Amino acid sequence: MTAHDAPAAKSTPAVSSIFMCLYEATEPMTKQEVAKSCGLSLPTVYQAFSALEEQGLIACGQDRSSTGGRRAQTFGVSRGAVATIGISLTGRSVRCVACDLYGERIEGLYFKQPLAAARTRETLAASIQEMTGAMDAELKQRGIRDVGVGIAVPSAVDPSTGRLLNTSVLRLGDAQLRAGDLTERLPHPAGVFNDANCGAFSQVFPTTHGESLAYLSLERGVGGAVIIDGKPFAGPRGTSGEFGHICIEPGGKKCACGRDGCLEAYCSSNVLSEELGITLEEFFAKAGRGESEAVAALEGYIGHLARGVIAIHTALGVDVALGGEMAAYLEPYFPQVEKAVAALDPFPTGEGCVGRAKHPFHGVPIGAAQLMAQRFIEGV
């Protein structure tokens, strides 16, 4: 078993059942309530509680009021004892956040550093190790234990081999890269996931039951992911949701994949920055001032984006959430995006089918951390 798919250490069925009961509860519970809910005897519950307390996974809540005798002590899952780390690799940088077991980002903990232009498997692994070490040190100062590291990569990951199927964004050329190459130096359980799948997962965690949606990631590369009944759907080769390569303009602009007219060729952040020789901040400042060239470029961008959204929505029948760097910049223009999408919808309901991501900028590393949180929770 490789590092990227190693599960958390297994516990007893009673401990697992009780932990999940407390995790999903809407308010702290007494031991008696837990015993009744899980169908377990009180001695078994007391023994399981001791095991969970030793790991720092549960904490006391407020005493329950009583009509007589001792007040009943309540318990819930501790939010401040353990955390998971989320790391996002892009073509230019590496970003890192930490989240609690409910997927909430721990405030004040965020690192970002550029990646060297010349890079190899070894330098990428070293950057991940350095970032993890820095975050571990910060967590330790706060008395928080790191129980997993999720790494988001701009590539599909073959579920059977762990091989990254496309390393062009990481600028590794034709170099073979496997998930284990990125995690072998880490002292914690680690997982390597597609970045768009991470962004999509951040839309639904921790209430992942039954939700289905499509996530469209708008960065330097355009990608996506599909969530079915609360779980990422990667497909047999891990390539589901590669929305950036939907053809929206037959015979149109050349895409990095070598084909013509792909959504990525029209909705990458490059279209509004590097291709115009300015930064995104400068472009949107020009658009905000109403400069005609910028306004026309933005209208063209939104029009092509609407075509992509409608293609996804029509094929899958689910709402589409926009995330990534461009989604954050497009926030003031979201009504314009909604209007453009609605005008193309062949089956309008009046409710709209495009929405904002919950975490438009940090959604990818947050989702990577949340995927490891889920793995840890399932292994308790």
C-alpha cells in the first residue's frame, strides 16, 4: 500500500459508532443519549469514551439542566484538538491551509510560496515537505495535532496506479509523476487529489449526504469536477469533469491540449491578463472604470463562460458552482454571468443553474484538507 492511499488507523466498531454519533449530532449529547442512539450498553460507551478522550477527539459540553440530582454532562467532538492540512500545487506556487474536522479553516494559518521555474519531482516533494513542516510547527504551538495532509494537483490522478496523467501545468514536461513521489517524505497519512475535485468537495463537506453538483474551476487552467450524492465522481480513469476541454468554438483558438476551441482557451485567467500584457488586478481596474477595451474583453469572456456552463448543466442536469481565482474577480459581475447563462438555457426554470463557490479562492486547499478529514473520520 502506498502513502497516498494509506487509511487512518482502524478502531473498534463501538468507538467508530460513538464518534460518528457525536460528529453528526446537532448538539452535545450525554453518555446515556449516546448509548440509546447507538444501541450500546453503558459500560461499552464508557470504555469507548475513554479511548476517544485519550486521543483528544471529544470534549465536554455544557452540563444539562436537571430537575433533581446531579446535572448530566454532555460531550461533543473536539474542534481544537486535531486538524488536517491542505496543500495546493499550481503552475506558479504552492498554497497551504489547515482545517478542523468539520472542514472549517483555522484562522491565521495560511502559507504561500512561489515554485521555482526549473522543477523536478524532487523539488516539488521538497516544497510540500517544507510547507507541511511549517504548518505542523504552527499547529503544535496551538496544541493541535496534524492527522493528515491532502495535496491538490492540477492533474487527473489514475486511481489504480496513482500516476498523474497530465503534468503540463506543473511544467514537468513528459516526466512521470506518481502520488507517492509527493508524499513519501511526509510523516503523516497523506492523499493526492485532483484540484478541481478538491474545490468541488469544499462545496458540500461536511453535510455531504445526497448533494449533487458540478464545479467549474477558473484559474490559469480551466478544470472541473462532479459531485454525485455527496462524493466526488472521478470516473474509471480519474478524468471526469475535465470541463476545460469542452469545445465551445469549433475551429476556434488553439488550446494548450492541442485542440481548437476549448473552454480553457477562452476562459483561462490568461485571456484577461497575460494575453493582454497586464495583471488581473490591472484588467479589472480598467473594466471597473468602464474602459471600452476591457469592457469588451470581459463581455466576451462572460459569453464564452456562459456557453460552457450551459453545456455542463444540460449534460448533467445539476447546478454549476464557479470557483477559482477568476470566480473571485468575477464576483461584482455575477448578475451579468447569471443573465448570460439564463439566455442560453434550453430548459429554463426561473431558478438559475449557476452559483458562486463557497470558497472561491482557497477552496482547493480547503477541499484537500477536508478530504483527509473525511478519511480520518471514517478511520476512527
